[in-house]
Amino acid sequence: SITTTSISAPGNITGGNLITSGTISSSGNAVNGNISTAGLITATGNITGGNINSGALISATGNVIAANVWTNGQVSATGNVSGGNVLVTGIISASGNITGGNLTTGIISAANVSGTNFTIGNIDLSGNITSSLKVTGNITGGNLLTNGLVSLGGNVTANNINATSLVG
């Protein structure tokens, strides 16, 4: 047993355990197999490691730069999310407006769809069209109902015509 206030050794110290209630200080690298602590690990420089495993929160006040971010849970942001592509295999849900340059999809299912110009190959509607509709192709439908005027620039071909008056 050695009892002293200071030990100075120019070479290595080999021992079983180093127990201290004070500070371990090193100006060089500390090479360890494992570090276990009930307190904090603090570093003012970079921390380089193979994996960071956490059963709790990982927090950063600056930017997080990563090659890939994988989650089985939720990604949440209070600001804007900017990215090159957003790829989903499930549902995109928005409580506000979706603003975009182009929408390419197989099916649109919505209560209201509003916009300035739509270029669509086929429209399958089960509801009503409540504003003007400009169509350059054929319209195939069950019934054409109007309280207003039907104005046609070309010929009308029909099997039967039922009218209260015919002017011609």
C-alpha cells in the first residue's frame, strides 16, 4: 500500500483498478475498452464513433448532417421540410393546402379539388361539376342536366328528340 499525495512515473502504470473520487486528467488520448457513467460525457470537440445507440433522446442544437435517417417511428418538424424528393408508400395527409407545380397521380380522391387548369386523360365523377367545364374531347355520360342554355356549334346527332317546341 502506498499513501502519498502525488505519484510521478515517466513510463506506464499497470494496475487492476483505478478508483478516484476526484478527476482523471490526460493531455493525450485515453484508450479504453468501455466507458460507463451515471453522469455526463462532455466534449468540446467532435465525437467520432461507429454507432450511437440510445434508449432515450439524442438532442442537437445545431444542424444534423447524415447520409441516411431511418426511423420506425415518426419524423416531426415545426418548420419547413426541404428535400429533393419525398417518396412514400403510404398516405400523404395535409390539413392545409398543398401547393405544387405538377401533380402526377393515378387517382385523386378528395372532397374538393380547385385549381386554374387541369390536364387530365380521363375523369370519372360520381358527383356534380359546379362550375364551367371546357372539354376538347368527347363527353360520355348518363344524363346531361341543365337549368340554363345548351349551346352547340356543330350538328346534333340523336336517336330521339323530345321537345315542347322545335324552332328551325
